[in-house]
Amino acid sequence: MTNAIEPAETDVSERIGEELIQLLHRTASSEEFAACMARVEALPDDLSRKPDLLELVRMAMAIRNRMDVQQQRESGMLAVIESARDLSGRLDVPELLATVVSRARRLLGSQVAWLSAYDAGLDAFHVLTSDGALSRGTGEMLAGRDLGIVSVVVKSRLPFTTADYLNDPRFPHDPQLDVTFREEGIAAVVGVPLLWEDEVIGLLFVADRYHRTHTAHNISILSTLATHAAVAIKNAMAFEQTHAALRSAEIAHAQLEQHAQSVQAAAEAHDQMTTLLAKGATLATICQSVAQIMEGDVLVLDEVGQPIGRGVAETYQGHGADAYRPHGEHSDALSRALGESRRIGRSVMAYEALGENCRLITVIGGSDVLGTMLLFRQAALDDVAVRTYERCASIVGIVLLSRERAEASQSRDLSSLLRGLLSPRQDDLHLLSDRAGRFGVDLSRPTTLLLLQTRASETGYLARWLRSAQLLPRALFDELDGVLTILSETVRADEVRRTIDSAVRQHFGPEFLGVVSRPIPQPSEIPSLHASLRRSLPVMARVGMRGAIIGQNELALYSTLFETHDQASLHAYLKSTIGSLIEYDRKRGSELVATLLAYFDCNQNAKAAAERLGIHVNTMRQRLATAEGLAGHWGNAMRALELHVSVRLWALSDHSEVDLR
């Protein structure tokens, strides 16, 4: 009986052994080994070899587990090798990090993985790349240094794992991260640090949507991949730093080259300006050269802000200089800039308008301020260009100083000649005539004197300006004792009068007095006529004749009558003679005084006076009747003369200043 059972047990043992060998050969799953174990356990207990068979199955399952571990190690080693190969062969850091994350998730068989890097600006770790995420927020997570798993890993610099993240009390939770984890359904998480020289520069995470415990081997492989990621990030940072250093070096080289070019251009500009100065170039030529060098529009002003020179670069399109006015909208800004430039001795930015910058510098000659130079330019100047501009201003100063000295020399000659002609003695009139001829004035022909009075400082400036502008090329003129005195041939007297009237109004407005003489047939008569004109100027001031140049003949009678009277006495005289007419005109807006003046000027011919005024003769007679009723009968010659003088004086004076109270 026993012998019959033994072959049966042998057959069972052989079948189970063969089955185990086949399972091991095809790397069967643990479930198949468990099924085999169940069949062995189901054998009868009286089977003598049952314990041996159970042990055999257990040994096979152990072998199978070791094979799994060995396979995992091989897979991990292969992943590490592939990661190292990628690290050495790829330059695209985002792609490399994405591969590391994907490989980590696949190697550990996890459902989600992501990699975060530290951002010093945010003082937090933000996600660079993720794999397997279902929620958009997973790829946008931002974790602070002191919250969540990040806080544990940063402090310990060691891996950390949790089977139930949301309910783990070992670290402080970030509410926003918890919301993201719930949306993603994450339960188990393992995080390992990306270390570089003992500094955590990032973290690598893998997670599952169920509770799970990771083996030390898995965590070791994950740490190795994290190290590779750290190397990649640091390499990228080093590459960026190298690239930035290269860009910085290129920029520095370009700046150095630009500076060298600027210095070379400045040297060439200095040579050019020095050459022009040595050749005796005019102010206009200097201004044009400065404009070309500075690539803008240059305006040189005299000491009262009047333009005396200008240059425009050929390619410049701005219009700032065209809009300049001595008392324009930018006068305050220019005045402040002028004061600052004088104080520091450098150029300063005056103002900016319509895309143009106006840079100002005071032009110095010796120890005197000779004027101002303005540069209009659309682009800002660098330091070298500013220095070049300031050196150009020095050249302009030399030119102005040279011109001023030449003008001063000529002015001394003119002044000496003019004073000689005006002197009652007139020493050596023949020599004076020869000298006058060299200035374009022929004293053998009739001449005319013109005297103009403004404020003392303005009169001297006007004389200098007329010389520099060369507006009176054939006339003798200078500022003598506060009065601009001009002697010209009579044939040019009207032209001189118009020129002076225009110039003085342009510079000073109506605040001036002027008188022009009758033709002077002989130069010997010049001194006496000059004295007479000088006496007439105070009379004009007393009468209130401002803002006009009056003929001597128009003033002769008044100079005789009122030379010793003040303005108050003149007003009293007018009030006593024609006060009623003036008051009548003021109240009714009529023109009785003007009508009476035209009547007397036309030799008391009513028809001729009406034609002069452009009115009907009957209207003229009505006005005369009204005037006679107010001023009294003028049939008497003395009364007619008195009225004629009064209305003429009224016409020459400032009507508004006469007080009739």
C-alpha cells in the first residue's frame, strides 16, 4: 500500500517543481505564484512531502522577488545611464528636465511627477515641468520655503515621503497647495532635493492618487535623477552667466569702440575748428562748421539775445532755431540756463520742445561775456560730444572777441572822426574830410545828422549791433554821451532814417527819441547844427514825443518856445489854448483838433483841408464853426499863430498824457 502511494506523491512533486520552473522562466506574476501556493496548501495533510513542497514554492517566490529587485535595479541603473547620456548630449535644458521628470514617473510607476526650482525673486519654488498631471494648477504650483514637503526637504536636505499628504501632520500645510492636490487627487508623495554645494536649488516630486510606500531603492534612484537635474540647472545657469558675460564683454567692446570713435571725432573737430580759426574764418563759417560737427542747428546770440550767427547741418530737419525769439515762450528757461551756465562754466540743457533739445552755453572772450550759443538737436549728446560742443563755444568766443576788438578799433577811429567833425574847432577840416571819405561819406556833398536817444546802455549796444550787422556801411556813427549820432550824405538820409527806426523798434520798442536835421551844405556847419539837435532832444522828452524820429524843421519853433519848460508847463499851455477842443473830442469822439490842424496847415483853406481829411467841405465848415465856438475867433493873426502852434504841439505829443483837470 505504501509503495503504491509513493509514486503518486512523486508525480505531484514533479508536476509542482516543473510548474515552478516554468513560472520562474517566464517571470510570472506574484498572483500566479500565489495560486500555485494555494494548490499546494490544498493537498492532503497526510501527504508526506507536502511540507517540502510548500517550502519549495516559498523558495521559488523568493527567487521571483529577487529577480524583481534585480530587474528594478537594472531598470534604475539603465535610467541613470540614460539620464547621464542626456545630460552630456543635450543643451536644451527645459527638454532635458522634462525627460528627467517623465523618466522618474515611469521608473517608479507613479501617476504624477514634477520638478520645481528656487526663484530668489519670489523666495519660493515654482514648477518648471510636470508629467501625468490632470489639473492645470499642478503645473503652476508655487511653494514657499517654510510650507509643505518643501519645508522639510529644505531644512533636512534629505528625501521625504508620505503615504497620505493631505492628512500628514508632520509639516505645515499651504492651503493653496492643498487645494491643488485635492483637484489632482494626490495622496502619496515623495520629494527629493536638487542639491548643489549643499544648497537646495530645486525639488523633484513623484506622486500617486492612492496610498503608497516607496522603497529605499526607489528613493535612491529618484535622488540620483534629482542630482542629474541639479547638474542640468546649474549648467544652464553657468551657460547663461557665461553668455551674459560674453554679451557684457561685447557691449563693453562696442562702447569702447564708440568712445574711441567719439574721441577721434572730437580730435578731428578740434583740428577743423583750429584750422578755420587760423584761416580767419567768419562767424557764419564757424557756425556752419559747428552745426555740421554737432549734427544740429546752431544759433549764436549777442549779449541781449539777438541772433548774430547761425549754422544748420545739411541733414537736420528741426525748426527750433526758426522759432527762437529774444522774448519768446522759452525766455524764462533760457534765462535760467544762462545763469547756470555762467555759474558752472559749462553747457546746460535749457529746454525740450517738439522733440528737440536746446543746449545753451555762455560764450566767453577773455573775462567778458560776449554772448550765448544755442544748439538745437533731436538726439541727446554723450559726454564726449558735450565737451566737443563746449570747445566749439570757445572757438566762437575767440572769433567774437577778435571781431569785437576789430570793431572797437574801427569804433575808435569813427568816434575820433565824428567827434572831430562835431567839435566847434574842427581842427584840419581837410584831413577830416579825407578820413570821412575812407568811410564812404563825401563831405563835399550835403550831409544830414540823425540823433537818437534811448537808455544809456541800450544806445551803446545799438551802436555795436549796427556795426556788427553792417547796416550803415556809408555813414559815420557812434554813441556819444548817451546819444547815437549818425552823419550821412543827404541822398541816403531817408534810407538811414528807415533803418534806424526799424532797428530801434525791433530791439527796444517805442521807448526812444529821435531827430533828423535838415541838409547841411558845408561841413563847417555841422557843429552848430549838432548842438541845436542836442537841445531839441530834451524838448521832445518834455513834450512827450516818443517812439518817432522827428524832422528838425518840425521842432524848430518848439525848441525855441519850450526849451526851458517842463512837461507840466506844456500841459498847462495846451489846456489854456485848446483845452476846450481837446475835452470836446474826448467826450464825443470827434476830431476838432485834427480838423483845425489840417485847416491851418492848408493856409486856412477849408476846401483843401477837407480834401486832405477826406471829408465834404460842408462837414469841414461845420467842424470849424464848432471849433471856433469853443476856442474863440482866430481872425487875429496872433491868435491864429497861437492856435496853430498848440494843435501842432498836440499832434506831436502823447495825447493821453495831457492832464486837463
